[in-house]
Amino acid sequence: MPTATDAELVDLLTAGTLTPVGRLVNSSNGALLCSVQGPVDEAEPLLAIHKPESSERPLWDYPDGTLVARERAAYLVSAAGGFAVVPPTVLREGPFGPGSVQLWVGPLEGERELLVDVTSADAVPPGWLVVLEGETPQGEPVVVSHSPEPALRTVAVLDAVLNNSDRKGSHLMREGAIVRGCDHGVSLGVEPKLRTVLWGWAGDQIPDADLARLDALARALDGSLATDLAPLLTAVEVAALKARVRTLLATRRHPLPTPGWPAIPWPAL
């Protein structure tokens, strides 16, 4: 279904037959790789990631609701603003009970194109933005850097909206002209917790295209989006989301790291 709309993909992810085909061994929440077969058996099934609610580990700083609900909420926010970062994501019954199902993006095998990397200082690709200098366990100096491309910058803007506390480099993948991001279960909290590898634009002016996305999102939050988010987040979390969007539109700048909070997840990739 390569030319399917998001609405068609959401319908298929919601109603299609979900069959586990593998497990993501590095996942902390029992994520399963599944095929999703639509009503036409001859059609090529989609691949999706299913995260069962029953596999979630309680987190002290996200005590309300479920992480899978935040995955769905992140998709709704991304779609409402036209960010196109979060792949279509639904909540539904799965092989181990209810959970989230998100469209798989990227190759199953082989290396993905790196948009964030950890290298020696002299191996940073030309034009890339350095966000951290550190050392390996052996004491060798390394730096974390990321691509400067506009599509990745759009991800950074959305992460500020979502208050994403775990944006690792491995959560990013290219899909055509856009950059997709996954794993948004630890986002949309109330307290400032932005933790990301995409600090290369910190304090810079937000591009006009991303300001337009923020404006579209603000209007959606004044309409039906807030209603759609109500079963997924607390009222205080929705209010905090609206406040973050208003702040970004008022300052027109990428945020700076929050004092007293670790700015970059580790491992960065």
C-alpha cells in the first residue's frame, strides 16, 4: 500500500489481521514485529510494531495512563500539525491484549542511513552539527553530531512540542523526503523533560515552514484535537501541550536544555 493515505493506513492498522512475525530483542516493552493483512488476501501485508500494554514497566515520572496511549497521542499531534514525523499509530487489541500498533518504517535488514552519529572529532561529516563532546570507556575523545537537514529540524520542533524525553539517534529514519521518528511513549508529560540528540539548533529561530506547522497545531488544539487527546492524556497534560505550542509560537525559537535535567539520552544512539 505504498500510496495509501494516512487515513487508509490507520483503517488497515485498526481492522487488519495482526500476526506476530518476530520480536524486537532490544525493546524494553516487549515490542513485536507483526504483519497486518487487510481484507484482500492477495494484497501485500503491512509490517507494524505492536507494543502490548501488558508489557509496560511502571515509570515513576509517567504515573497516569499508559505509554501506548502516549504513542497514539504523539501520532495525533504530529498529524494535526502536518509534521508527518510519527508513523500512523492506533490502539487496538493484539495477541497479548490491548496495545499500540504503529506502521513499520525503514528496512528490515541492512544498515539504515545515519542521521545522528558518534565519531571522533575529525570524522564529523561536513556541515553536521556537534551537540556533545565526551570520551569512550577507554578515554578516547568522541563527539555526538547530527545532520543539519530541514526534515530533521522538523523532528526537533515536534520533539519540543511533545516534551520528548528519549529522542535517540536510532529512533530516526528517512522515508523519502521526510524523517520519521518512533518511540514516543515517554513524552507529553507536564514537567519540562526534553532530552534529545537534536540540540544543534538550540536557541535558533524556528524556520517559517515549522512555524506554520505549529500554528496549524495550535488551531487543531482549539478544536477537535483536544477532544481526541482527552482519553489518552490527563487534562493537565493537554493543557501543558497547549502551553508549549503557545510558547514556541511566541518565542519563535528552538528551546534550550532545561537546567537540572539531563539534556541528552545515553546511549545517544
